[in-house]
Amino acid sequence: MAGPAPDPSVVRVPGPWTHRAVWANGIRIHVAEYGPPDGHLVVLLHGFPEFWWTWRHQLVALGEAGHRVVAPDLRGYGDTDKPPRGYDLWTLAGDCAGLIRALGERRAHVVGHDWGAAVAWTVAALHPRLVASLTGLSAPHPTVMRDALLRDPLGQGRASRYMAGFQLPRLPERSLRADGGARVGRIMRAWAGAEWAATADFADTAARNAEALRIPAVAHCCLEYYRWSVRSQARPDGRRFARDVSRPVGVPVLQVHGADDPCVLDATMRGDARFAGAGLVHHALPGTGHFPHQEHPAHVTTLIAAHLRRCDG
């Protein structure tokens, strides 16, 4: 039987990084930060079912390379505020844009995984002056995903069928919290590559994520991302959002994807080319699932670092 719900402070995992809170876009955002304060800012945005810890390898490596690296807990996750509303991509992009400004920077390299990648694409579209480069892992541009679900129901639609279950009220939240968050580990194991899933690092990561999802309100907040993405399609705000992000971005785009990712097909990811106005570099990693930056951290960090050097040069 699970114990009491954890305090949000459990996500402040000790390490060489610094934890602090930053006020942006009307909420308090917890961040882990590493690297010289005068380095080029790199913002790392996590996805589901995780928190800032997903970037632990890149946070240190990119910081050691001279970047100022910041990994926030997204709205509703970890030790960041959990307001009742704001789980649409407009607001989430506003959180990231506000964070960049609150950190005193004019521009940042924005890197995202899963939902963080969707947020990164949206920031680049809606706040282009703030974005120096874009890197997306394991999730495409939001409009590309929408179109793939409609046009390829037996391919991308089948891969994304788990999202349908997240639309139910209350039951998905209970299932994520039950048995000490055991479902979080099952989700991650189903999505990860087989090699990483057999390691002690995976077991530790899954346990940390399960604990973080049991923080009060986190399970509900993280599911609201999925609920907005589905329900907005039948509402005016969904059509307005698709229109507002329809322009190609004006910065170079790096894309990293696991060839064995069961959630997002490689063909779907390659659809991002139509929005990468300044050019798209695509890497599909063999034997890799939905978490390439954790499954092969050194290789993915090398790809990201090379991308940042090209953009800064």
C-alpha cells in the first residue's frame, strides 16, 4: 500500500546543479541550473511522465561545455506551481518565454522532449525573437501530430491510442497514483528501448518519476495537457492555435528520434520538415525507444552540442 503523497521538494534531487524558483507568466517555476552565468542559455523542457530530472545528463554535459543550462519543471509538474488552468500550448509556451525573460536573457536555445518538444515548437512559432535554435526529441510539431492522427489512423493513430484513455475523468489520475505509482514504471517500460529498460538506471528513473507523479495535483495536471490537445480540436481555440503556429520557424531545427519508439512513428517525425524553414537535421537512432536522451545520453548530448555550436557560430 502506498504511503502519503510526497512533498514537491522530493524533485530537488541533489547534484552539481542549483535549484531555485523563478517567477514567470504568473506562476512560480522550479528550475535546476548548471553552467556559467555568462554562457548562452539552453532551456531543457521535459515530457510525460517525467520532470526536470530527465535531463540530468545533458544538464551537466552542456554546462561543462560552457552553456548556461536550465531545466524547469513544467507547469503542473514537480515543484512548479499547479494552477487549475493553463495546460494549453499557448500558455505553456508563454511559461517558457516568460522564463527566458525572467532569467535576464534575450534569446535561448530551446530543447524539448515529448510534450516539451511540442512546447518548444510553439515557443519558436509564437515567440520567435526569443529562440536561437530548436531541438525536438520524440515528438513532432503539434500540427504534424494532429494531421498524422487524422491521416494515418492505423499507424500513428494506433501508436497514440493510449491518449484516448487519458480523456476519462478522474480514473486515469487514480491509476497513475495507485500502488506507489506503479503504472508510471509500466508506461516507461513499454515506451523505452529494451536495452535501457533492463538497466539499474532505468529502474531508478522510473522510481523517481513514479514518486514525482504522486505529488498532489501532478497526475491531474499532466493529464490536462492531453485533454486540451484532444478536446481543442473540436473547438475554435484548436483551429486558432493551428493557424497561429502554421508558419515555418526561422531557426535551425535538430530532431532526434528513437527508431523503435512505439509512441511516435519516424514517418510522423519527418513531417516536421514543412515547418523547419531554416532547415531540419533528423537523426533516427536504432535500437532506441521514446527516451533517446536517457537511453543513449552521451550520443544525444553530442548531437545537441554540435547543433548548438553550429547555431552559435
